[in-house]
Amino acid sequence: MTTDPDAPATTALSYGSGNRWTFTSRSGGPTQTEELALHALPGGAEQSDGYLPDEITAEDLWAKWAGGVAGSYHNQHPDQFRPGEIPIYWTVTRPGMDGIFEPPPHVPSHPENFLTHYTHPVNAATEERLNWLRLPVLDREWNSTEAHKGGFIQQATGWKPSPLQPTMDIRQIGAAAGLYVPPL
């Protein structure tokens, strides 16, 4: 480890926007070159589908959702989830959320994943193999201009998961954001 204050950073950051990846369908489809990203959906967050931002605020939808799911996964699977902990479901997609919706590899709950259907992506410019942990996680919003599925979570808390993070703790995130935290 260097102590030179002018040494280059060694931390690997998320790939920036505009990175394009080349991969081919394993079913004989065409080779594609696309920008890829990760989409995260915490368990139960699809409840936002029944609302619009002008009907309910992100904070009120958080309280409704957190109160409904905070203990449910632990109650159903006590060996898998702690109280307040819920799963995060991941999808590899394009930034516009169109055309590609496959679970990323290395997520144990899915027997099939992106690599089941496509070759391993390589950077179109450098030919570097894709590091799944460096794909950007899409921002999700819940406001007067956007109503993304589950977007109320990021809008209310300012938080989004790290790439491929398997769970989130509703009580920890809610408390850190100063929001309603359900009793367990």
C-alpha cells in the first residue's frame, strides 16, 4: 500500500454512463452492443403500482409499505431473514428499462440468469469482461415527474442498494432517514 498522497486511486468505481457492452444471444440471436445497468426492487415495493405521486407522498408510501413488509419475510423464513430484513430482487437491464430483463449471475435465488441466455459481456471499446459489481444501479424516483416502481424508497430515504446487495433492513434505513420505523 502506498502512502503517496498523489498516487492514483485504486478503488474500482461503478462503470460510468455510456459504457457499452457487447454480448450475443445463446439462442442464435444477433450480437448486441448495449449500455447495461442493474435494477433493484426490494420485496413488496411493487405496491407502488397502485398509486401515483399526486395521490400519496414517497414518505407516506414508505410508511404503508414498511408497516406491511417489515416482519413478513422473517415470519415466513426465520432462518433466512432477520426481523426487518427483506430481499432485494435484481435485474440486468438497459438504462431505459427496455428489452433486457434477466437476473444477474451470482444471485442464488435464480436458477437461470443473464449468462444462461447471453454470452459474458465485454466492453465494446476495451474488450474488458464485465464486472457485475461495477454495473451502475438505476436511480428510482417518486415525484411529480416520475413514478418508478418502488421509487418511493429511494425518494423518501435517499438510499439505494449496492450492486447485488441481497437484502435491506427496513428499520435501519428508515431510522437513518428519519422515517417511520415499524415495531417488530
